[in-house]
Amino acid sequence: MAQENIVRASPGSKYVRLLDTTLRDGEQTPGVALKPEDKLRIALKLEELGVDSIEAGFPIVSEGEFKAVKAIAREVSNSEVIALARTRKEDIDRAIDADVKAIHIFIATSDLHMKYKLRMSREEVVEAAVNAVTYAKSHGLTVEFSAEDATRSDPKFLARVFQEVVNAGADRLDIADTVGVMWPSRMASLVRFVRDMVKGNYLLSVHCHDDFGMAVANSVAAIEAGADQAHGTINGVGERAGNAALEEIAAAVKFLLNYNVNIRFERVKEVSDLVSRLFGIPVPPNKAIVGANAFSHESGIHVHGVLSNPFTYEPIDPTRVGMNRRIVVGKHSGKHSIIYILRSMGIEPRDDIVNAVLKKVKELGDMGIKASEEDIKRIIMELVNYGADKAGHY
């Protein structure tokens, strides 16, 4: 039967932008280094996926990075291509030379970072931020300004920096939870604070890391509290514990909050697979949305429910995100799983066959042996052809 959304937290009028930073922050995953042609392959898939902005890289880092950003800016036309830059003229010039039309300028605003990393005073940080935004705007660029370590910054100083860069022409502001220390209610509170304190015409974004496993929840809470955009990476790749998984943010925003996004969800799985392969990072089987087990069922109670009505144990139809439902047979299975497999093989599910297959599968499970799909089919065919006493010998 056809599925429909069953959780609706709010009316579906709000549009949420999604900035994908797989090719920038995602590539900062320790041990990962993409060739320019691989970055372009991923960028083209992200464009097909429908992300609003593709952060193509950090052009000043290396010649290869510069070439990759320039190639992506040349080839991608349906998504905004944005490049990262510090508050330095040479960084901005390098981004301009890479032919991007948008730039993501950042500087840290926490006392911790200013003292130990930047070695700059608050006034110097404000001046650097304003000068960088002014310079980028003078070259006709769309400017997104990020306050690095925003969530550990003095909120009043954060609001001051944001107001100054908006006055200088910044188009978007980004609250960066650089070391993932936020939780949903606190993130929502900070978003509302910035909205109240910073005046002007700007889009508000969040950039969340997953150090405490709350990056997606924090991103969704921020959007519900009034943020217009979230940053994320495919599969949640990124340094340390990774970034907020873009496909999870998009799915939660669309299917739970019922907000509008531009994502073509049926393409999510193929993009996930490509990123996994080129990054050399397997997707955990229990990963939300794109993991192998995300729509897989073994427990007899669950299988019975899903076969009667998929909504009993699935929040959305798996085909909506390019996935397929799997009925897995194992020691926790019940008769409904065996009947399902038999029918899929075109075999009449007689009680004697069903009971015999289930007995063999549970015996194997109790021995710690995981029967593959091919094993199950072999057991079934042996039972059908030779009888229960000769089936399933290993």
C-alpha cells in the first residue's frame, strides 16, 4: 500500500536551503585526499541531488584544490558553487581567480580561539571580518560569513560581529558549532538570540559537528527555531566525529517538519555510495536513511507488521530515498518471513516447509552462524526436493 507522511510538526510553507560541504569540510576527514577529477564527480552528483550550495573547497590550500574548485565552478550551473576563505585578501583573491560567484569567509569569535589560535583582540577580529566582507562584496561576490566556534563565543560579542558584517554587506550568517558542544534546546535558543539581536536582511545558517552525536538534531532544532539554512556532508563525513549528515537533515526537515527542500531524495543513495567509495569510508549498516539496515527487518514481530502495513515499522517508504525494503531471515525470524521468502521464490508456503526452514535457520543462529540469502534459498530447495532430514547440512 502507498505510504504517506504521518508526522507533521508544522505547515509546509518554509523553504530550507542546504549547503553541502562534503568537498571541503568532509574532505578534512583524516586520511582522505580527493583528486580534482573525483571532486568534480561528486560535485556533479550533488548538483543532480539538488543541493542549494556546493562548498567546492578551500582554493588557497593547494594548486590541485584551486583547479578542482575552478573546474566545479565551470561545470556546475544549477547549484551555487561556494569557496572557503579566511579573512585574508590573498584567500579571497584566490577564490575570485577560481571563478566562484560566492564565498564563505570565516574567522573565530570565541575568546579561546582568539587568544590561543588567532592571537587577536576582539577589536582586531571585528576589523578583519568587516574588511574581508567589504572586499569580497566589492568584487560582486555573494558572501556567507561564519563565526568559527560561535557556540563557545560570548553571545553578545557574537551578535556584535554578525551585526558588523551584515552592515558591511554579508548575505548569510553562519553559526558554527565547531566542536559539537551544543544540544537542541540550546541551539534553538542561540538561533532565536541571533535573530533578535542582529538586524538586517540576511539568511541565518548553522554548521554542526557531531562530537556528541547531536549534529543532525542540532541542525533540525536550529531550522525549527528560525534558521534558513544548514550545512552538512553526505554520510556525515568530516574531521573527528564528522559533520551533520546532509541526507539526514534533509529527510528530517522534509518528512518530519514538512518544510520544503530542493533535494531529489530518490538520488540520495547513489550519492551516498559514490562518496563512500571515493572517500574509502564504508557506510555503517545502522546509518540512518542510507545504511543497509535502515529499512531491513528480521524480527518476526516486525516482519509481520511490515508485511501487513509498512508504516508499522518504517517511518517513510524506503523508495523515497532510493532504498529498498529487505526482509532478512535469521534466528529472530518468524513464520511470516519464511512465507515471504517462499512466495518470492514462487514456492507454495506449506506449513511443513515453513516450519522446517524456520527450524534450520534458528539452529544455525543458535550456533552463531549467519545464514546468507543464498544459504536460505539452498535450504529451501533442499527441503522442497529432498525432505527435511537432508536439508541445511554445512
